[in-house]
Amino acid sequence: MNLTCGGRELQGQSSKSWEGQWRIQKEQVVAPWGILDLRTPSNRQREGVETEDFRLDLSGYRLRLGLSFAF
């Protein structure tokens, strides 16, 4: 399943538009306190950013019900 749509960014008076397929962008942020691996969905294609296919996975969805009794 490929999800494709347009996007737009506004910064003051300038505007950028694009059309793209949704992908998962993988980035690594290095800071003095450690390394953070980020995976974010986006349809904006950027140079030098590693991507993988976007999959909508609802297998982890849970419905929890509970009962409470007070005496």
C-alpha cells in the first residue's frame, strides 16, 4: 500500500510545496548525553536521509477492560 499526497511549508513570506510518497525517515542525533535514533513518517524527500517503506501496522492494538469493586 503506497500513500502519496502533497505537502506545504510556510516560513514568513516564502512557501515550499512538494508531492511525495510517505516513507519512514531514519536519523541519528548525537549529543553529549548520548545517541538518539529517530524514525519519523514523512512525505518530504530530503537528500542524505535514509528511508524505508511506510507500513501501517495495527497488530499491537489492544483493548483493555477492567472491573473495580470497593467494599
